[in-house]
Amino acid sequence: MQTKTIAIIGAGPAGMEASASLAKLGHQVVLIEKKASTGGHLNNWHHLFPDRRPAKELLQKLKQEVNHSNIEVMVNTAVHEVKQNDYRYELVLSEKNVINANAVLITTGFELFDAAKKEEYGYGIYNQVITNSDLEQLFQADNLAAQFKKPVKRVAFVHCVGSRDAKVNNHYCSKVCCVTAVKQSIEFKERMPETEVFCFYMDMRMFGPYYEELYREAQEKWGIVFIRGKISEASQTRDGSLQIKAEDTLASKPLRMNTDLLVLMAGMVPAEGNEHISRQFKLAIGDNRFFKSKDNHFDNQLSDTPGVFLAGACLAPMNITDTISQARAAALRIHEYLTN
Ligand SMILES: Cc1cc2nc3c(=O)[nH]c(=O)nc-3n(C[C@H](O)[C@H](O)[C@H](O)COP(=O)(O)OP(=O)(O)OC[C@H]3O[C@@H](n4cnc5c(N)ncnc54)[C@H](O)[C@@H]3O)c2cc1C
Ligand code: SF4
């Protein structure tokens, strides 16, 4: 087999796993990452749902996999220009490096919704309002209680922040935030058992294996209270605590509650540079602004542009299990494309 070069843009779990699979199949891979290190969002998470495995463990495994003689990793690198000649792509990178690729895989992932856009929750205004991502950083510290200025007697989690929300033009469900809220509420109780924990949800979407079990554990073992209802506003009281207004939609009653901490389950949005990439490679973008594949069922890893493939959370919100599966599927489709 003649050696072929594949350029992979984005070195998160999708890009790393696809690189490793293609290298094992004998191809040369150039893995391009705009940030200073590989790993994507895995770098930001502490323990993962559903099995609570340390994110570092997965990161280490992926890093070992890409440490392969067929893979060249280029960090702090962006694709500035793309030229197509027949079935080859010429990619002009930072520092004027040029790569001639026989195929390109896009794995640019997602970004966290900017919670400050939902002004009613006061993110960036009140110190007691944080996001799911901020909480992961706090969990990385040994002593959680020491991270707060005042004792946290009560914490409230708000689901669907920036997802399923016509006001911010994000109609889709971010898929991972219900189970993240359940996981984080348990982790909170483990570290601070005296804290009361409430979750305000629209629907509980526990679609994956062992998610429902985690939800049960949260209620039965840890006494976490799940209230069906949306918080309409958070404001600060004179004593410096937060007051939230909500409606309990099961009991059909308005509700007010004081809380010491509000955790916003910010959803997943497409990566900022995706529009630029879509112009460079003539890729279709869906109504949800994620990349659109050729066919949702049979050709999910194919784009409409020959030789350009897609995998991972750049296509839609998804967990790591699905990301890894998609990365392997993309590698196989690229191998088929290059060997035919
Ligand atoms: C709060 C939260 C908690 C989560 N916890 C879990 C969990 O516990 N378990 C689980 O299974 N899933 C979890 N997820 C989902 C998980 O983070 C994703 O499934 C996974 O990160 C997707 O991997 P990816 O490689 O597609 O994207 P990403 O992780 O986003 O990686 C994309 C990479 O591409 C790079 N990139 C972007 N644009 C460019 C460009 N133009 N040029 C070069 N590089 C570029 C980025 O810098 C990044 O390194 C969580 C998600 C959220 C929001
Ligand atoms: S996974 Fe849950 S919290 Fe996230 S958008 Fe979907 S319903 Fe809302």
C-alpha cells in the first residue's frame, strides 16, 4: 500500500483517537491543534461520568496512542489557507508550513456556551454563580470547602443553560449536561455531606448506560432533591446570599429559595472557528450551526466535499464514548477512501 498523508484538524479525544487508528493502518498523520496542548476538553474535566474515572487516565491513554512514529503532532498551529488540487489538499499552516494531504479529518469539537449571555442568572456578576466547567476546576483542588469564602449550606444546579432555548437560538439539547449535573451533585455531597443539593430541570435525559443508575443513586443514597422547573432569576440579597425564583412545574407553584451557590449547566456550542473552516473546505453547516454530515445514518463521518471527513463534537453534542466510536468510524472511512 502506498503511504498516504491525512491532516487532522483538532487534537481533542476525536482527533487523537482517529490519528492513532489511522497510524495503526499504516497512514501518515499530521495532527494540527490550535492550542498549546492536545486533549481538548478532557483537560478541563476532573472525574468522568458515568463511571467516575479520572479524566487524566483517558488523557494519558490518548497521549500514549498518538506517540506513534506515523503521527506528527503540531500544537499552537492554525490552518490559514487551503488549496485543492485534484484529490489533494494543500494546507498552509502557521509559520508558513505547508502540508499536502490526501484526506482531511475535521475534529474541532465544541465550546462551552457563554453563560453570561443568560443575564438573569448573574454569571460574571455574582461570585456565587459558577458553571459546570468552573466546578470541575474546583473539584481538582483537594479541599472543596476551602475554595469558598463562606460555608456552602445549600447549592442549586440549573439545567439547560444555553440549550433548548429559543432566546439564544440554541434549540438542541446538549445531551451531556443532565448526567453531568447528577454526577457533580453526588461529588458535591461526597465532599460536603452537610450541604443541601437541589437540581432544577426541564426533563431528565439520562440516555446512556448507567446514567439512570447514577440518577437513582443521587436521590436514594445522597438525598439530592430534583425539582422540575426553570429558574427565572437569581439576585443577591442584603446579607450577600443569592435568592432564586423558580416555578415548580409539577406542583404548579412558584418558588423562592436562598442558596449559597448556583451552578449553571452550560451547554455545548460549535467551536468559534467552524465557520471559517466551512468556507475553506466548502462544508455544510446545519441549522444548529454544527457541521452537517452527508447522511445522518449511513454517512455520518462524510462531508459533501470529497476527501474531507468529520468526527466528534464538531458534528453535535456528544459524550466521549460516542466521540471515540465516531473517530474510529472516520478512520475506517478514510482508509476505504484512500485505498480505493
Ligand atoms: C461540562 C461538561 C462535562 C463533560 N463531562 C464528560 C464526562 O464526564 N464524560 C463524557 O463522556 N463526556 C463528557 N463531556 C463531553 C466531552 O467533553 C466531549 O465528548 C469531548 O470533549 C468531545 O471531544 P472532541 O475531540 O470532539 O472535542 P473537544 O474536546 O472540544 O476537542 C476539540 C479540539 O480541537 C481544537 N480545535 C478547535 N478548532 C480548531 C482549529 N480551527 N484548528 C485547530 N484546532 C482546533 C480544540 O482546541 C480542541 O483541542 C462533557 C462535556 C461538558 C460540556
Ligand atoms: S442534557 Fe439535560 S440539561 Fe442538557 S440540554 Fe439536554 S435536557 Fe437540558
